[in-house]
Amino acid sequence: MSSTQLDELIDKQLIRDVVENWVVWRDSGQWDKFRTVWHSDGVMMATWFQGSFEEFIRVTIEGWNKGVSILHFLGGTSVELNKHRAISQTKMTITQRGLVDGAMCDVVCTGRFYDFMEKRNGIWGVVLRQPIYEKDRINPLDPSISLQLDQELLNSFPEGYRHLAYIQTKLGFQVKEDMPQLKGSAVELLYQKGKDWLNV
């Protein structure tokens, strides 16, 4: 293995560490550690939030204190490198627990974290996290319950995160309705933005 290949391998592992630390520290509420995965201008995009990572932390803590329960689980990661910049894509699930029309449910959304990464002063960090929402479902905690969802409301949301948007809307969140999904113009635009990021 050449020194260039070794450096690339190390960088990819460091990026994977950032991705994994993001989830572990965010979901466990270790906010001082969580801040370290971001660069100072880092931006978080989600169905229910779009803004700076510090604002994301603030509103997440507020949600925690109100009983909002959103957790993440990670799968494989693919990293594209170009010197001090990278795009990482990581398979993930988002699970949000809450009342859906009177029944306690878990809404599970499968997708990818699409992360714009940069190495500054020798440290990799997130500049922009944009999830891609691929498909989702609602699981009542009591399997004997038959949910009667508002089909008109449900079908008004994008297919890739329809059920997640449904519960979040019911819980009072304002949901962004043009997020990238598995297919479509929004995800194609994101891929192009990623190529541009790598080629600067």
C-alpha cells in the first residue's frame, strides 16, 4: 500500500468516526461532544428543522424536555474524497416515537445521511448534513390496534417520508416538503451539489 493510499484510508476512517459519533452523541444528549463533529459554519437539514447546528442543538434539547423521542441507527458508509473535502453517504434509519391519532407508535424512516465534509486544521467535520428519505412506515406499539389515518393528510406528503411527516405534523412541527428522496429532481440536484463540492 502506498503512502497516498494509506492517507486516504485514514481519512475515510476519520470521516466514519465523525458520522458514528454524530449519532451516538446526539441520541444520548452529549451536547459538548456532539458540537465537536461540526465545523463552526455547520448546517443541519431535516424534515422538521433547517439551520445552524447550534440552533439544531437548542431546539433538540427543547424537544427532549417536552418528551420528543427521535433516535437513529446507522448502516454502511461510502466516502468520496478529494484532498481536504469529502462526501459521505451513510445508510440510516430514523425512528420517532409518539402519538399518532391517539395510539403510541414508532415511525421508522429508512434513508441516507448525505454529508458535506471538510478537513480544516487537520480535523474532519460536518459542513452540511442533508438526509435523503427513501421509505417509511408506522408501527403501533400495540399490534392489535388498527390505525385510521387521515388519508388526505397522509397523501399530501412526499412518498419517501410520508408517515414521518404525518406524525411530525400531528405533533406540531412544520415539515419541509421538498426534501431529497430516493428518486427525483431534489436528489439529483443534491448529487450535483456534492460533485461541485468535491471539485472546488
